[in-house]
Amino acid sequence: MEYTYRTRGTCAQQIKFELENGIVKNVSFYGGCNGNLQGISKLVEGQKAEDVIEKLRGIKCGFKQTSCPDQLAAALTEALKNG
């Protein structure tokens, strides 16, 4: 199933991704640091959503209370709850 998540507190404004039987696929960030976010997208591709959440939750960007990876963890958490 495809999900769209509106981020909060990051340069990226939105994350789109798919979850198929709990596996993360086709992650795309809109806005933010393009190269870094492409790298994150490739690294999480094919991983279990729970594993990605565990690894990325709580990462901060500079003085911000969140980051794009942390927002991906939040998006996956929400998708698993509502999915």
C-alpha cells in the first residue's frame, strides 16, 4: 500500500513510500538534502519497517528536535498503526 506523510520540523516537506507485508519500498522524500535522502531511501529499501523505525527513531538534525530519518520513522510508525 502507498502512503504519503507530511513531515514536521524538517527541510523535506513530504515522504512517499510503500509498505508490502511490512517491508519498506519506493521511498521518496520531497525537499531536503537530495543526495542524503536518496541514500537513506536506498538503504531502507527492502528492510522491515520495524527495523527501520528502530534504527532511525530519535535522530536529530543540528539543533532541531527531529530529522528526515526521524520523520521517516514516524511515517512508518503511523502507517503500521493505520495499515
